Amino acid sequence: MTNSAVACTTHQHLLGEGVRWDASRAELLRVDIIAGRVYRDHVTPDGMLSSLCEYQLPGTVGAIAPLEGDDGWVIAGDRGFVHLSADGSLRPLADVAPEDTRMNDAACDPQGRFWAGTKAHDNRAGAGTLYRLDHDGQVDVMLEGLTISNGLGWSPDGSTMYLVDSIPGVVQAFDFDGEHGAISDARVLIDLRDDTGAPDGMTVDAAGDLWVAIWGGGRVHRYNPDGVLRETLEVPAVQTTCCAFGGPGLHWLYVTTATEDWTDLQRRDEPAAGLVYRFDTDATGRPATPYSPDPTWWARFTA
């Protein structure tokens, strides 16, 4: 049974996002996009977050994923893909996005390819693109004409990919070909154009339910695989950005929030905004799939 939101941090983030459970380290990963920060947290026995490490990156950082066979992570940051080492050093993998855009949310598919979307700085329609970083380092354009390419997820059987486009207010579903990393048969699964707030980051639990953070709505929606709303979780921060399950058993849902474009006075008046929250749920989540580079290519890259 889902309980009320519990604040797990005290620092007000500008644009908290990209929360992920790194099962290999038993750590919660998250970012502050605008501040260019990456956070690694230990989950305490009562579900609170204890900071392990913070990294300051130049520019923005849209999302982070664990990295198979490496002690670092892969980042969707600024206008491309970056390798972040445990010591904080950075190695660019590829710059792909135009100068007036930046990388936004990202996630790995079940086969370990890293998918990342973009948005224009002015959020103009059609300027967003979805890229795929393959095992061998090649980057392909998978979708164009998006506005704010946002949350990504896959069904438990890997046959369906989900993608949020925030300003149109939709969650799309695609048939997913895992062998080739291809998508087809795009359709709108969830339409929030007439609702308060817009879909943002998301996660898919072990039973196939979609958990979608609602930016500007102060809540998280839980949908069944057919797109039917099952549950609404109220978050005490209107800019609700992303969610992921973490901790032992993967029953706790962690939710990031933001204070983007707020004044210092607004932040003081709304101390609950910009924090990370936790819900105790009746669901079981899934850890973040690591990026899985081809060993031959990766050995050359890291040499």
C-alpha cells in the first residue's frame, strides 16, 4: 500500500532529475541538470538517502546510467555522450546535438544500448531528437520532430518501448525489436494535453505498470500497460520531474523535484520544493539496465 511522500534530502535542487537504481553498487543515482551535478546516494535501512559522492560537471547533465565492465558511468550531458570515471574525470564519447539544444532524459534498453533525447533551449516544437548510442560507440538518430524528449522505459518482456514528449503532453508506445534496437508502430498510449501538468520522467515496474512524474502537477501517475490510470501519488512539490524504484526489494519509489526558474524568495517560501521524496509502495521496481559497450571498442577507447 502506498503511503505519503517522505522527504529524503534537504538541499533544494534547481532541476533534480534522472533518478536510477544502480544494482551493481546498491546506490541511487540522480542528477541536477541545470547545476551540472551527479549524485550517488546510499539508501539507509529506513529508506533515507545518505550522500556517498557528488560530481560537478561542466555544463548540463541530463541523465546517467551504470556502465557494464567499468567502474564509471555513461552520461547524457550538454550536447552528447560522456564517460564519467569514479574519480570524476571525463572523456567525451560523441557530440551529436545542435548548438541550441541539450541532452535531456536517457535510459538503456534491455540489451544495454543507451538512448537519449534532446530539447531546444527555447523548447520550440519539433527541435527534439532521440539518439541511440550503440554497443560499438556508433550514434544513430532514431526519432526526429520531438519537442522535449523525456522519460524512457521498456515493458518487462522488452517488446514495447515508451517515450514521453512533454510539451505535447503524451506518452508514446512503440513496438521494440531488441535484436536490432529498432522501433516501429508509434502510437499515443497516454494523452495528458487537457490535464494539469505534463508528463516528465518515468519508470516501468516489474509487473509492467508505468509510473510517470507530472511536471507542474505535483504528482506521480501510475498506469497499467494499457494506459489506464490506476493510482495518483501526491508530491509536495509542483515541479515533479522523475521517479525510480530503489533500495532492498525495490519497493521504495524515489521522486525528484525541481525549482527551475524560481527566485530565491520562491525557494524560501516553498521549502518542500526541489527535494527528493520517497513513497513506500506495493509494487516491485527494476534496476537501471547498464550500458553494455563492445569490449573491443571499449578497450580502445579507454586505452
